Amino acid sequence: MTEAERDTQLAKAFAGFPAIRAAYLKKVASFTQDLPRHIATFRAAFPDYAAGTDIWFLHSLGEMDGGTRTFDGKNYFIFGADVMVQAHGDGDEAAFFHHELFHDYQALNCSGGPVWAGVWEEGLATYVSKRLNPQASDAELLLDLPHGLVPDTRRQLRRALDDLLAKLDRTDGDAVAGLFQRRGDDTGLPARRAYYLGYLVAEEVGKTMSMREMAKLDCAAVHKVVVTALERLRSAQPADK
């Protein structure tokens, strides 16, 4: 964001707080019970999860519901109560917590932040959260932001896969924005589509690997499995009409 865009986001967060105050306080009150409960169910699948990253629970001023940030060389695990309220409401947040806990567990760090690494990180976290919560809806899996993300991508899946394959090695903001952020791009394809495409990649790889095996892949192995899975998925799709 530019400074002006961030200022606008901050002003919006302050102005909008009275409308979410009651739900925000409810979210704050439940967090210290919810997080340990979800860590316990996550550890049932990943017993070696250390949960050693410092956790901050705060009003993120519109930035995030959950994720990691690095300050002065140290990683922090951050949950934003305001965006959790706005994005999740009172719905079941198990899939959301498992998604974010998996990021903390995996901690993949591929040099330069190429698109293929992001596709794997977000896709695998989504796949794991679905495996741990089989009844979770697209919305609970964070696959309905923007609304209709999954069906809109499936309607033009081959074109979406072609576009992704062409951008796998890119690290620039334009490629990242269209694939991972809600502002999208000029392709006519859904914004944030990499989350769903990454889920399909992880689902494909999961046919021959366990979740724990997938989580332990290094960057070189990740690149190989992402490319192979995408090419396999693309070859199975008819040409878009």
C-alpha cells in the first residue's frame, strides 16, 4: 500500500469500530479458550507442533485476521480480532485456526518469495484445514473471499491454470496481487484464486503423500511437486469455451 492508502484504511478502521464493538469484545473474551482448543486438535494431526512463536492478539486496524509478521528479525504470530469479526462473524473458526497454525508449523521460507512458494503455502494450509474439518464450507476455509471465488475459478479453470503456470517464478507485486489479494488484476480471473488453485495442487499431491510428508518438503522439492501437479491438473481440463 501507499501511505495514502494505508491512511484511508486506518481511518476506516476507526470509523467502523463502534458497529463491531460488541462482536469484537465477544471475540476477545473467547480467544483464550478457543486458541488452546484448536492447538490441541491441530496437534492430534501434527504432534510435533512446537507452538513456540510469540502470539499477539490485537485490533489489526483492518489489516489481517491471522498470519505472521517479522519485526527486527523475529517472527510473531498475529491474530486480528477486528478482521476475524468482519470475515468470520460467529461462524465456526476451527478451519481458520488450523490454517494459521499450519503456517506456523510449516514455516517455509523460499528465497525471493516466488509465486510457486506462495501457492504451496496457502494451498497446503487450506488443504490441511479441510482435512481436519471435512464439513467446513468454502467460507469457513477462507475460499469465498471474494464471494464466488471457487465456482468462478472452476468455470475457467484451464485459463486460470495456464495463467498460474506462466507466473510461477514471478515475485513482483502485480503477479502477487492478482493471485493472492482481493484487489485482483486485469486478467478477468477471480481475485485470490491462488488459494483455491493451491488447494487443488495440494489435493493432487496428497494422493501420494501424507500431510506431514507434504509439510516437511524443502523449497526445491516444493517447486517440483507444484509444477508437476499443475501440469497434471491442466492436462485433465478441456479447453475453455
